[in-house]
Amino acid sequence: MANHALPPLPEQPPDQPDAPLGVRAQLLATEHWGLLASRSTAQSEVLMRISMFLTLTSAALVSLALVGQATGFSESFTVLALVLLAVVVLVGFLTQLRVFNVGMEDLMYVLAMNRLRGAYAEIDPPIARYFMASRYDDLAGSVRTYYFFGARSDFSQVAGSSMVFIGAVNSALFGLLVSTVAGVLAAPTPIVIALGAAGGIACFVLSMWAGQRAYRAAWVSYRPEFPSPPAAPGPPATPGRSTGPDDPNDRPTG
């Protein structure tokens, strides 16, 4: 997968006077609302896609159960099962691709809004103390914006995501399809079970690897405008006090 480096930010011409702070704030707020609307639209769309896919999956499985009882699981049922499972798996992979893309788009919107908060803090430094979300547009800033209460384990963040959920559902369906094909080829029952389990596990691992690869590639090509400052050594943290780069006591005052 090719990495497309972001172009450098345009420099302000030296002979152009600075815009009034009120105009800057208005322009930044307009951009902020645009990002919020785009993020909300993307989230609504992907949730609808997931709901449609789950509805299709449940309808297909219920249909197979009813047809199997009506036909006595004859050869025609096997053909129908293969066709339906193949269609559901295909739709599932397309849905999973969109979920992965929206996950990366959501990170993009979070970083963009973090950058805008950094610009707000430049215009009015004391306002930084009121930001729960981060004003730094880097990895540490994105983690802070996704969870205000400090660090959260990577496992909890990833395992609870829509990407892992849809990947698990697709992997189970793919394993079911593989085992059905093996049954059609008259493989022994232990082989059918083993092939289905292996196919599902392989599909899940491959999906997670592809998502992690895309995530790492995005950070390689990205350059933050407001990187998080290095954590200063100090006394141990006390309850109720932030100690990260967004600590209001460390905010700029000039």
C-alpha cells in the first residue's frame, strides 16, 4: 500500500498583515463545525451499514434453517446454503472495509479538531484550561481526546471497537462457508470442523493485521502541527489532577 505524504502547511506571505483575532476565531469555529458535521455523518452511515449487514445475516441464517427443515437438508439446500453464505460473506467484507475506512476517517477528524484547539489556545492561552479534549494533534493527543480520564489499555480500546466486532462476525461467517464447502466435497466431519475453525481464525487474524498496518502507515506519513510536549518529571500524580501534556497547570501563559 502506497503512503501519500501530506503536503507542508502553506506559509503566510511576509507582506500580508495578520488577520484580527476575532476573524481568526470565526474562521476556526467554522472549520470546527464542518469537521463535527462530517464526523457525525460518517459515524451515522457506518452504523447504518452495520445494522443492514446484521439484518441480512440473521435473515439468511433463519431462511437456511427453514429451508433445511422443509427440504430435509437435500442437495438443493446445500446449493442454496453455498449461494447465501457466499453473498453474506461478500457483503460482510464490503461492510468491514467501510468500517475500517470510517475508523481511519474518525481519527483524521479527531486530529483535525485537536489542531483547531491548539489554534484556539494560541489565540487565547488561558482558555486551554477548559479543554477536556487534547489540543495536540499527535498520537498522544488523539489518545487523550478519545478518553479524557487518562490512559486506557490498548486491548480495551481495540477489542471494544466496531472494527473488531465486524471482523469477528465476518470471520465466523467465512469459517461457516469454508466448512460448508468442505462438507459438499464429502470431507470427514473432523476435517470439516477443523477447516471451518482454521478459516475463521485465519480470516480474523488477517483482518486485524490489515487494520493495524493501515493505522501504522497513517502515522508514518502524518506530521503534527502541535506535537505534545515531553512529560516533565515531577511528584506522583494525585487523584483529581491531570498530569499529562494537557495538564492545565502546564498551559502556555504567553
